[in-house]
Amino acid sequence: LPTSSRPPRASAKMMPRVLVLLVAALCVANCLMQVAPMKAPMRSTPVSRAVAPTMMVEETEMAQATLATVNAIGMAVASNAGDFGGYTIPIIGLGLIGATIALLAGPVDE
């Protein structure tokens, strides 16, 4: 009787891939599972809550001078975009970026 040569079944080729995917899914599930020793132990005594601290700020001459200085700086930098001081930081940033590009670009060959 002549024997027919059949190619191996597709399921035989797919079995190792299926097993790899099954093992990978099992590993992922194991990583996401929380084991018992990792859980925090239950406390037998209740925890007392801390009381918020009370702060008293005394207005001293130094505090008033510091506040005046901060207000003066705020007015120099400007609080609105329409003021020139509001564009100071973007102008400095653009200048810094331009200087960095000019420094790193090197000479241009023509």
C-alpha cells in the first residue's frame, strides 16, 4: 500500500505558541496578584489623629519690608500680558534658545 505523505497538522505547529502565551498570561496574572505577607497587619489599637498646628504670624518691620520688596518686584515684572514686563521671560527664553542654536550650529559652508 502506498503511504500518503501528509504535512503535519496545523495544531501541532500551534501548540508551542499556545503554551507560550498561556505561560505568559499566567506570569502576568501572578505579578498582579497580592500575596498575604505583603498585606499590612491589622492594628489592634486605634490610631490617634494629630491636631493641626496653630500658627500666629506677627507682623514685624522685617515682614512688612519683605512684603514691600515682593510687591515692588511684582510690579517690575508686571502682572498683565499687556505690560512690557509680561513679555520679559518669553524674550529671555527666545534669546537663550537662539544663542544655543547659534552656538551648536557651527559655521555654515556655502
